[in-house]
Amino acid sequence: MTSYTRKSERWMKEEGICSMLDILVRKLERRDDLREGQRETIRRLPLEHRVVRAGDLIVREGDRQPVSLLLISGFAGRFALLGNGGRQFTELALPGDFMDLHAMVMKRLDHSVAAISTCELAAIPHGALKAVMANDPHLARLFWLETVVDAAIHRVWLVALGRQDAQARMAHLFCETKVRLEVVGLATDDGFDFPLNQTELADVLGLSTVHVNRTLMALRSAQLVDWRDGRVILNDWPRLVRLAEFDPLYLRLWKEAV
């Protein structure tokens, strides 16, 4: 079990989280209020508990999915493979994220998902999710919002890959990850765990590993961030945000009726 998974479990105990799906409740309540009955509806969803090792495939492109997978702990990534064997991550999945909620309507995914660290998953049958949505339109809209935010993240990453230089792109990834982890209590003002290696970071940013190393050195020299022992240290958050041109609007993390 990785250090990241152990820390996630410790946080859940400290928060008094007794249900594996409480992490989803917490995330949804960041965006809108839930009644106690709605919280219980989510907590009582049937699930299969799965643990996947770092580097293993979680979902294979083209597979038919009868369940949607909620990430409880660890990091995972959606990716596409090119004909030359190259890999491009199109989004990181963090604790509290559905990695494939859209599989409920897509049926077959056009991308794969891999575990970056050891991942703990809750596999929830599509039939159960559909029943919840049919019986509670408010929860249905909140689940829909999850897929809308996923699409927004993809759009922002597309702009970063196409128009930002390497330093701004890396800074934006660190800003986004920090804000997303804060929602589930896994980031502090001074940093967060980030269990990627340089090859995986290169596949996220669309850079070579050599360019990743140079970019990290530049950010370190500018005293913006450091990255060591699987943790990103934030030395100057306001300057990092300015370099990244980071605006968290697309993450929809304010509370408003859906």
C-alpha cells in the first residue's frame, strides 16, 4: 500500500468517515446542499470494493462497462494510446472522482484508465445509479454536473497543451491538483502528495522527460514549487497562480442550487 493511500485512509478516519461513499457525499456538498435522506441514498449504493496496483489498467478502451468506478484513494489517469506507442493522459482522477460515470450512457469508452498509484475503488452498478437518478432529480443533476466538470477539465487541458508554454502548463497542473484535492481534505496550503514519476508527468503535459526535468528545475529556481519524495511543495502560491493563469471557475466549486 502506498504512502498516499495510507494518508487517505488516515484522513477518512480523522473526518469520521465510516462509509466508503462519504467521500462522494463530501464532494457533492461542495457544490450544492444535500438532505440527510439524499446522503443516506448515496451511502447505501451497492458497490464492489476493488484495489488496483500502481501501473495496472483499470479500464480498457472499448470494454463494455456495467459499473461506474469511484476513486476512493490514490491517483489514476485517463489516457489514449497513439500508433507509435506514445501515451497522452487527458485527465487525472483524484479521490472522490468518478472515473467513468459517462460509461453509463456511452456503454463503451473511447479511452483507457490506468492506476498511477495504488488505487482503492468503489464499483457501483449502473442499474443502481439509474434508479437513484430516476427517483431523485436533484441527485441526477448533481451526477450530471460531475460529467460537465469533467468536460470542462478536458477543455482547459486542451488549451494548456495547445497554447501554454511548459512552465505555465506545469504550474497550471499543480494549481488544479491542489484545488481539487482540497475539496476532499487531501491538500494543505503548503502542498499535496503527487505520486507521479517524471515519465507519467511527461505523458500528462505532452513533454519529453528531459523537458519535464528542465521545467521543474526552472520552477524550483524561481522558488515557486518543489517536488520531492512524491510531494509538491508550494513555495509561492500567488505567483504560481499568476504564471499558470489559473482560474478555478471551470471546477465549479462554489455552492449553488443545481
